[in-house]
Amino acid sequence: MFAHECLNFDTLLSEKPVVFHPRARDVIREFPVEIRDRLGKALYLLQVGEALAMPLSRPMPSVAPGVSELRLRSGDGQFRTFYLAASDEGILVLHAFVKKTQQTPPSEIQIARKRLKEMHDED
């Protein structure tokens, strides 16, 4: 009889939770299905630790250090979702909106800052 040494590989990826601000969740629910699907896939990549880059994601230091935006486009428009991946709570989804101008409106940046503070103050 032969003694075989078994190799164990942990194939399950460690996933960070995604925590939505309630108003961001409500806006995302109004996005077209195609955009919601692509957003979900991007958030999953963040959950398993992948770093996203342009054109899908870009840093938004004007909101706060570590905040980025997911940039999705379809025939229905441009959709943006601000998130913070480097949080102990998980991936914080702060704000989502339909982008209608070339520049991100200051009001959208202010909303994201306010929601980040709200989400951190809940802890």
C-alpha cells in the first residue's frame, strides 16, 4: 500500500462585502439592466481584490482619498458610481448618478463626501 500525500488548495476566494448607501442602492435599481449587470461584475472584481483601472474605474481624490468611480456607458447614457474599496467594512458604495455633463458636477462630489461621512459615522 502506498502512502499518498494530498495537496490541499484553497480555491475559494476571500470576498469583501459590498455595503451600499441606501440612496445609492435606490438609484442603481433605476439603472438599465445592462448597466446593473456590468456594475455587479465590476463590484465582484473589487470584492475579490482586483484593482480596476481606466476606462472602467478612475480615482476621485476630489471626493476623498481612496474614493474612485465606476464609469459605465450604454446607449441610455453615462452612469457613475462612487465607491471606497479600502475600507475595513468592505467596499462602500457611496453614490450613483447618471452623468449628463463633461465634468462631474460639484453637487455630485458633495453628495458623495456627505455619504462617505454618514457611512463612517454609523460605525
